[in-house]
Amino acid sequence: MDRTKGQLTMNNPIWVMTSAFKPLTLDQVLERTLEIGAQGMELCVFRRDGTRSDHVATHLPYDDFGLDQAKGLIDTCNRRGLRFSVGAYENLIGGDPEHRVRNQNHLLKLIRIAHLCGGDANDVKVGTFVGYQSELGAKEGGFERNLEEYARVFRPIVQYAEDLGVTLIYENCPMEGWRPAASPTTYNNLPGCLAARKLMYALIPSRAHGETYDPSHDVWQNIDPRDALRASDLSRIHRVHVKGTRLMNTPARVHWGALYPMQTVSPDLAARAGVPIPAHEWDRHHYEPMLPGFGGNDSMDWRGFLETLMQLGYQGPFVIENEAANSAHTGNLGATVQGFRAAVLCLAPIVWPLVSQAGYQFDRAKVAPLREPAGKDVPVRTMQQLQ
């Protein structure tokens, strides 16, 4: 980080999260990433037999990934000047017990893939959720019971990652739509608040886990992301998701308030009373996902947020997560790419240096190529083998 005309400037890479490119092949994703003007990707590698239907994509062959595939991926990315991480976002401590174990075993596969690709030496992290066990959460002391379940499940996972030189990073989305609209709570992913993340690190002090901080999830909870950053251990924040949020002043917000999820009742009763109810599981808080700089203003001070990150010394990638209704959610590839490009241009004057006659540009000369993986292949492990 250097100082230009009294302003702090960064040279952080801007990446794309490939969940918005579900129909594309890996080669097509690489082409779009370069077209967008980004420097890397969070490659989504969801289970093909998973239970989620939203925001999922699979851009690496996780069942037959070996050293040859790792070397090929690194060579391809080096030729194109790109970097990458991998990720899949599922419920690992709750939900259907059979799928819970499958999700845990899938995460172990991603840790192995990251290891084969150089792990922390190449800044190849593994993005994940933790999830939440709602049955425990409904009991007395349910939140702490979920913390205990997290520690039981993740201690061997984090140790496995540490042994392989890989860091896990948790995203802070509460996953409000993971339970039916009749559910009394919308807290369905343990790291959804800062207190939980701090408690998780206290339970498992290893440095082999940290977080992807998505400020949009705090904005719609009426938290200033800058305050959350100042109260965080910045060394735990390895990625920052770029996704805006527009708080909506709707009749639903007036009726149900901004602090609590909108509840559902009988549609007939709601109609007689003139009370709005959720249209679906995700329609329980009053916000709209957006991309900064694309199709209007959101409810976040992006310049203030980025300047706070500069002051705190953040040096990791900014990963654009495209869930915007006017971009990725249109199903139109052109609009999806436009949204990504607009977000890059919105961030560029704040996070990249100004280059003579070229505008704001990422300085690729300061980024070393990815290293060839030096380790030997390791077998696929399962939770049963770790415990």
C-alpha cells in the first residue's frame, strides 16, 4: 500500500465468484473473467448431488482431481495471469443427517484440491459455510449448543486443513431462506454474526481457518460494516465479497419491522387483515441484492468501507458475488457480465493505482506467478477416517 497525493491506494486484485456462471465450462469461465477485467476467481465446486438449487455451480472435477489436474489448472491460470480459490457453501452441522455427512466429506475433497494446488503458498483457500442445527437452536441455550456442535465437527476438519497447509474461510451469510417461511428464525449459518465468529476462533484457535467477509449481510441487519471491520481480527479476513444491498421501504417493513423476519400466517387471514406475508422463504427481510455501480445506488457507503479496509491494511482479493436481480438473476449472460464489469469499474478508482494515460489499473508486476505444486498426492479422506 502506498500513498499518492495524500490518498491511500491499494493494489488488491478483483475476482469473480463463479456461481453466476453455472452453465459455463471452466475454459469459458476463464474467458469471461478476463473479459470482465478481473484477476482471479473463486471457483465454485458444489456437490452435483447436493440439495441446494440456488447459486450453485461446479467448475472442477472434484471426484477425480489429482496432481496432473492441479498442474494443468496452475499452468492455465499462469498463462492468463489469473489466480483462484475454491468453495462450496452447504450446511455442515445441520439439515438432513445423510446430506450433512456428504457435505462434510465434500469439504474434505476441496481441502485436498486446494492442497494439491499449493494451498496457502498459492493463496488457494477453501470457502465454506458452517450451517446451523435448527433443532438444537430451538432449545434452551441453543446457540451455544450449536457452537459446541461446530467445535465437535470442525476440530478434525480444521486440523486436516492445517496439516495440508490450507486455510478454510467461512462466509457470514445467515442463510435466511434455508428454513420454511413459517420458521420463527432466519439464522441458519453459525458465522452469520461477528460474535459467533470470535467464539468459533476461541473454540478452535488454529490459524487454519478465517473468513470471507460479505458486508451486505451486515447492512440489511442495520450494522455499519466499518464498525464490524474495526471490531474484527483483520488477520482472519482473507477475502471480501463485493455485493451491495438496497434496503427497501416497503409495506412489509412497516408492518413487521426491520429487526425481525417477516412471518407467515394463513393467506386468507392475512388478506382479511391487510397484512403482507412472505412470498417465499427468502422474502423475509426487506432488502434487494445489488452490484455496486450497476443500475442504481445501494444502501452501503462503498468508498467509506474500502477506505476503512485500506487503513486497516487489508491486502486480499475482492470477490464479486453476483446475485443481482438486474444481472445474474436475469439469466442473461450479457447482463451478468455487464454487472461484473460495472462492479470492477466502481471499485477501480479506490483500490487500484492511477496509471498515466491508462486510468486506474491493477499492477500485475507486483504479483508473483502461482508456484508449481511441490507436494505429493494425498488420498481422499472421509470424516469417519478423521474421527
